[in-house]
Amino acid sequence: MVVEDKYATIGGYRTRYWMLGDGPPVVLIHGLGACVEWWQHNIEALAKDFRVLAMDLPGFGLSDKNVESLSLAAARQFLSDFLDHFGLEKASFVGNSMGGLVALDFALRHPGNVSALVLAGSAGLGRELSPALRALSVPLLGELLTLPSRFASRLMLRGVFHDKRHATPDFVDLHHRMRKPWEARRSVLAATRAGVCLRGLRDEALRVDDLCKLDVPVLVVWGSQDRITPVSHAFAAHAAIPGSSLYIFDKCGHCVQIERAEEFNQLARRFLLNKLPGGLLSPSQPAKSTAPEGFP
């Protein structure tokens, strides 16, 4: 579907956002180098029950690229400013990849402003990351790897999905167009290097030891073939977060909200409506849950 682009100055940055529906607010936060279009298969379904807002984070998509800082602290302040701009005291947050870490960090620091949390292939739940992502943290190598080409965009998207058919020509064109300007590539590198080094996620971006402090309902959703953040992170997070729910999609990659959109929308909607029980998904539910070998 096509949602109207809207713009507002939030936290000093011209920010593109989408807004649809009425009801309790739900904020969607994209991953590294992504944009609101990565939620295009979800916003209409969720808007049947909620007021859904999705934005291009500063530095990404069509939002301002001249960003002073792309640290977690800066992202946390932006989310606070985002809620203030729309007059929202509380909202539920749905985050994919880097967006999951941003949402998680905000929930840990501002639990009074968070109604519920959906973490989809989230960063911050373990040190292990794909070699390609770690390579971006290396000076000069990262600059070389982010040189714009349609082939590079296609290769990156094929690495995100288990079913390569989701790397459609239109989606490749969108990704290439958004990442082509130097300012966009600079943002990707700056955000990566703020949280990633050659050995994986930096200590300052890890939130594993803080998960037991979460005092909001949490749904952890993952793809079993996620090559960016391994599925073992999902099981470890579920074990550490009190009362959390865990759902693993079999034969699915890093972006469950795209690759398994219909099922993801059903799960997120049920969870946000408080109709989803905690714990591991039972076999009767519309997704497959399998723990890695050795997981209790």
C-alpha cells in the first residue's frame, strides 16, 4: 500500500513519517540503513486497531542527513521528542534490527513511556553479528563496501531474506536510491561504528544484562535463518525477560515483518491487544518455534 509522506521538525531534524489509523499509539522503528518502506506490509494491518506511526530516523531514508550524533543516546532523545511532538505520553514500540535496540534502550530508560515492546530480529541481545556488518566498522573497508551500485543493493537484500524472492527489483531500486547519496552512506557507517566493531557488537550497545529489568510486556520475534543476528539471541532474550513471549518463524530471515508479513501482523496485533499468552509458541499457533540445540 501507499501511505502519504508527511514531514515535521522533530528534535531539530526534518523527519519523514507515516501515520495511519486510530486507537492506542504504536511506533514502528526501522533497522540500519532502512526507512519507513520496510513497514509497508504492516502499517495498514496494524492500523485497523491502532494509531500507527513510522518514521525515517534522523540520518536515514528521507529524513535529515546532517545529524550531529547517531549514538543510542541521541536515538533515545529523538524518540522522546517524537512522542512529545505528537502529544503522546505512552506508546507501544515495534523495532526491527537496529530499531529493536533503539526501542529496547528507550524502554529500559523510560519505562513509563512504553506500553509494550515487540523486538523483531533485534540488535543488542548478543555480541555475535554477521561478518558483513562487522566489516563495515573497519575504516576504509566500510567505505569501499558501501560504494553505491544496484548490484550491491541486491546482494545486501538477498542476505537479509531467506526467501530471495523478497529482494524484488522494486525493493532493490528503493534501497539503492536511499543509499546512493554520500550522506546516507555516511550515516550507515557512523551508526554501525557507534555500536559495532570487528569482533561484533560493542559492550556499550549490549543490553543482555539489563533485560531482567524490563517491566513492560515484550514479544520477541525472529527468523530461524537470520544471518544478521543469530536466532540464539532470541532464545537467550526470552529466557532473561520476565513474562516475555517468543515466536520463531521457520525458513525466514532477518526481516520477519516483510518475509512473513501476514503472520507477523497477526502476532503483533494479538500481542498488542493483550490477547497473546506468554512463553514459547505452541505448535497450534501460526508459526514454528524451535530452540537451538542445547537450549533448555
